[in-house]
Amino acid sequence: MTMKKTDLVKNLAKKLERDQKTAAIPQRFGQGAASVVPKRETRPDKGAGKPVPVVCRLPAELAARLRETAVAHEGGVNAVVTEALLRWFEAGKGS
């Protein structure tokens, strides 16, 4: 005896439902979800080397000298200012 197409689809749906009900719950959704480490905690810490933008106002003469020095320097304005600030802090004038 042959079955109608609708009966075949209905039996297939019942079989799928049964399989889904008996399947184990993956650990990422079950109780193991609490033990999963978030991606943010597994990423390497990049905070130490990340440049932070700083805005300051300089007199025109000083800004011109800074530009002239930066053109000759390999790292540009950022490297010149970084070196100057490091020297200043090492000299004990910054604290």
C-alpha cells in the first residue's frame, strides 16, 4: 500500500521532532555556557601600545620649530613629541 505525499511529509516531520527531542543539548547552550571564556578576555592586551590623541595649543614659533624638526626626524611629529615628553619626565620636571 502506498502512502500519500502529505503522509510521508508528516512522518518525516515526526521523525525530525523525535530526533530533536532526544538529541543532547550542546555545551555552549546548556550548563557549560557559564564556563565558556568570552572572546574579549582571550584577546591579547593592546592597551599598552595604543596611541592616544592629545590636543594642545602651541605658539606659532614653537609649532614651526616642531614641524621643521619633525620633517628631519624619521617618526614625524608623533615621535618628536614622544621623545621630548619622555626626556622631560625622566628629568623629573613632569611630576
